[in-house]
Amino acid sequence: MAKTQVNQSDVNIQAGKHEQTAEEVDTLLTRLKGDVDNVLAASKSDATRALSSVTDQWIADVRKTVLTNLKAMAGAMRTEVNEQIQQSSDNTQSILNVPMPTANFLS
């Protein structure tokens, strides 16, 4: 039977990777917006304006969904690992609080 063990350090590293990925995606979106703005500055055609409008909406949607979810997942991972560690500590304390005669019986 496999044993699952949560390591707080590993979870925090993974949560940090989620946040780092969110920052990298945000940087790329900002760069994309700048590139589209440069194209729009060079050409005021209807197609270019449409591209700019669609790109603005897409960037806003990606920021709203993907980046928000990456950051929320990082926070949830940290919260969950902290709660599991606290629960483990509470359970350990409960076991240690068992009266001695019962503790001797169990060993």
C-alpha cells in the first residue's frame, strides 16, 4: 500500500512555481499588448483596430481566468498544507493526552 506524505517545503516550492508562472504569463501578455499597440500605431486600418480590440479582450480574459486561478491555486496549496500540518499536530497532541493506563494498554 502506498503511503502519501505531505512535505510543507515541497508544497511551498510548487505554490511558488504557480506564482512564478503567473508572473511570466503576465509579462508575456504585457509584451503582446505592446506589440499589438505598435502595429496599431503603424496602421489604422479596420482590420488592425479589430485585432487590437480582440487582443485587448483576450488579454483581459486570460488575466481574469488563468492568472487568477494560478494565484488562487498557490494560495489554496499553502492553506491546505498548513491545515494538514495543524491537524497532524492536533492529532499528535490528542494521542499524547491519552491517560497512561490506556497508553500502556495500547503499546
